[in-house]
Amino acid sequence: MIYELEDTTPAAGLFDGWQETLITSCLQKVMGRILATDPAEPESAMAFVGCFAFVAGKPDREILLAKPEGFVIMAPQNEAWAAMIEDCWPDARKFTRYAIKKDTQFDKAKLQRIADGLPAGYERKAIDAELYDLCLLDPVTADFVSVFGSKERYLALGRGVVILKNGRIVSGASSYSRYREGIEIEVDTVPEERHKGLASIACASLILRCLEEGLYPSWDAHNMDSVRLAEKLGYEFDHAYTAYELSSQDRTH
């Protein structure tokens, strides 16, 4: 039997050494949830938030099959978990993600220069109640706010900056998730506006806002383009790790 933990403390040790703020969000019960094989002394657990699942402890098929329906990015703690994922979902797409160090000391002056580079014809705004609704209209920008589940919760916990052109959100950076000490950054740009530096401007603006508020702007990269953008902003690459896309046909963009 699988349990959703009200008290996540018993599962915390299973994730020791895994420096993913999405896991931290779940353990802190700020967002997401922890599923486990036992509420008091779990041997296996899954941290799940947004579309991300992290499985830890003793490999357990029942834990894997307890994942929510639809598109999921699942990260295994070790090779044994990876083998079990491949056995459960032979059509899963195996790929590499890139962890970024969590102790970045930012050059605020450099970030400000990047943030100040907004081209003519574009407008930068913090995500408010009106822009929250506008984000949800486009699959490219929906994840800026959608994981929070409601406008009220995003406005209370989330942080975000978008760039508009003719009233349309064309780029932005926002909190995919929140943990007590910071946020996990989500960044994207509509296809026709890419390679113009807009993502850099949005990210630099968001990072500066987080630093002003004493929040850490965590970054985890889906691909090497994301790694290069992170490094431009002052982050340092840490290590590559394996992940799997499940139900890829349900992905929205």
C-alpha cells in the first residue's frame, strides 16, 4: 500500500544528498507531496511536484506505478531505480538533465546590466493577477504559474517577470515551484522571439528580485542551452543526471 505522508520527516533520510529544491518543496510541505511505502518507517518514496517525480530508497514497483497520470519527468536515485523504470515503461524516453550548483554568489552589477538591456518595443512586468491569467492562455507560459494551483497561492508564494510585446507575453522567468528559502526558476520564450536575449533579461530581473527578498533562485537545466544561459547569469554547472519522460504524448509543449 502507498501512503501520502502528512508528516514527511520519516522519508527525509531517503533523499539525503539529493540537492533538488523540488524535493525540498515536498519535504517542507510547501508544494507537492511525498508518497511512501509506510507512513512511519518508509523504505521507498516518491517526491512529486508539477510534472516532476523523484524516486528514492529501495526500488519499489508499487511506488513507481503510483505516479499521477499524464506527462511526468521521473528522476531515479540510482541505476536500480532506472532499471525498474525501464521495466515498467519500456517506451519511456531516457535523457540527461543538468544539475546546477546551489551556492551561487551572484554579480549583481552584471545582472543589472543584463536586466537593463530590454529592446525597444518590449515591456517588462512582474506577474500580477491579470498577467497570471494571461500566462495560462499559452502552453509556453502556463508553467510560469500553473503548478501553484490557484491565482491566490501564486500571488502569495510565487515570483515572476514577463516580457510583453503588443500586449502578448513573449518571454518570462518565474517560480516553477517554491520552497521556504527560495524558488525553482522556470524560463521560456515563444519560438518566434527566441535568440533575442529576452530570456536573459527576464531571468536577471527575477534573480535580482529574489536576492532583494532574501530568496535563493535555484536553477536546474533541461538541456545544454539552459546550462549556457545559467552560466551567463553567473551559475556554475554541477553534474549531469539521468531522467525519463513518461507519457510524452501528453506533453503540452
